[in-house]
Amino acid sequence: MITRILENKIREKLGTGKVIVLLGARQTGKTTLLNKMFGADDTTLWLNGDEPEVRSILHNVSSDRLRSIIGNKRTLIIDEAQRIEDIGLKLKLIADNIKNVQVIATGSSSFELANRLNEPLTGRKWEYNIFPLSCAEMSAHNGYIQERSMLKHRLVFGYYPEIVNNPGTEKERLNELINSYLYKDLLIWGRLQKADSIIKLLQAIAFQIGNEVSYSELGRIIEADKQTVERYISLLEDCFIIFRLGAFSRNLRKEISKSRKIYFYDLGVRNALISNFSPVDIRQDIGALWENFVISERIKHTHYNKMYCNRYFWRTYNRQEIDYIEESDGELSAYEFKWNKLSKNKIPDTFIKEYKVKKAEIITPENYDEFVGML
């Protein structure tokens, strides 16, 4: 079984008196991780918020009733906790009144679960995001050399656990993933009657990774107004399907400051949405794939290792640009991502001089290892 980086992080927080919250898209391995940690432990109680009976049992429940439900169990795991009404208040009751029980709650929709948890559990929780498998995790599992040799494959089929663990059936399983699981929480919590508009929007975004997006243009494609597009994109981001980068600016007149770029957490999902599983060597979009891959892997690496930073891209009206910027402790690092190692592109000198950049680097398939945590 593939060891997830979060396993040790979570173990370190057990018994600290706080609820552990694990957020991530469906099928990214939340339940598998917890099964590995607690599945053989008969002192663990598992509840699944997707089950109507569980939601009924926990409806308007008191602390005494919760104590009775938990019994002599030492660990309580609530899967898909966002489906349970007033879940934050219920977890607060346990944390405050049943202190010998370690509670772990998982959710696949941060917009719903986080909204229900943040106020009731202020100061009472440890929160983690879990993503599809990372190249760092797979390098530890397969070995560095083998995982490096799989790079072109990962750029096409991505890192969802089911895809990685079932070679030879990637296309079929990815199509099942996007048709059966990807939109489930959007339809429930986003009050959407059907996924057609969401699918069209995702397909439009898929063709624009690496480029600045216009909400008005996306609205014309899906026949919706700009505000609806922005709402859909926020929902997709909260369901861990896509993420946005904003433009870096210190309000210099030459800088573009209000643009956005949108990327996918998983390239297998992106490629399935546009039905393009062509090999890397014949693809016209390899530059965009590489940029998306490295940024998403960097996000996994920085999140799992608590490397707190702000993320941006940079562009000026005279077409100078930088793919990715990190701001940490007031210092800037700038990165360009090039699939072709012979590319002559470099970080613009004007940016380096203007902002006293700490690090400026071109990331290629030859040197991406450290940047994404493989080394």
C-alpha cells in the first residue's frame, strides 16, 4: 500500500485534544488512509455521513446521546461529515465533553464542511488537505528512478489512487471518475440541477490552462453571466477540482493586476474532460501540461510540509511574464516552467531588479525533483 505523507502528520496530532479534519476531493484516498491507520483497531467507531441512517442518528443529538453512541470507543471517524447537519456543533460537543475520544472528520467539499466547522471549532481542530497522490509519495513507493521514468505517463493520466493502482484501465476509470464522483457535491451543495454547465465550463478551462482566463468569455461559452461563472469556479475550487492563481502586482502601472489563471489539481481529470489521452510526444499542449503538473505538485509539497506562502503569476502589458511566484516571509522566488530544457527563456531582469528576488529558476524535466519534493 502506498504510504501517504499525511499519515505521520496525523499520527503526531493524535491525542492532542483537538478534532482532526481531513479535506479532499472524493476518491483521493481519505478513507483508505484512515483504514490503514485504524482499520484493524476495534476501539474505533466509523460513521459515514453519506448514509441516511447515520444522518438520522446524529440529528439534534445531545452530548449524552453522543456519549452513548460512542460508547467505549477511543476513536471516532466520521466520513463525508459535510452531509451531517450542524456537524461543527456536534464535533464541538464531543471535543468539549468527551475528552478521551479522538475525533477525525473527513469531507469532500471544503465550502460546506469548512463553513460548518470554522466557528464552532475555533481553536479545537487540526485541518489538512489531501490531494491525489503526489510524485513525492510515488517516488518513495516505486523508487526515484522508476517514478521519474513514469513522468510522461503521469502527465497524461494523473495521480488519482485508483488510476495509479490499476494500470491498463486508466481511460475507462478516469471517465467513470468524472461522470460518477467529480460533481456529486456540486449537485448537492451547489443546488445545481444538472452538471451540463459545469462540464462545459471545465472543458473550456481545460483548454486554457497556463493562460489568463476571462469570466465573461467563459460565460459566453456556457451561456451564463459573469457572476454565475465566478460562482461555479468557486464551487469547483472548493471541491478540490481546480485552483486559481492571481496576478502579482505592487501597483506599478505596467503590471496586470486583476487577471487569473486556472489549473487542475489532477491532469488525468483534465485530459478526460477533453477526451485527449494522446502521448506526450505528439501533444500540442505539452507546455501547458508541464506548467500545470509542476505547480500542482509544488502545492502538494508545500501544503504537506507546512511551507506557508502566497502564490502568483506575473505579466506586464508589454508581454513580460513569469509562470509562478512564491512569496514567503516577505521574500519572492520566481519560476519559469519549460518542457524543453534547451529553451532560452529566462526570468525577466526587470522583475528581479525591481523586487530583489531571492531565487529565480527555470524548472524543466531535468531539474524538477527538488522543487516538488522528490529529493
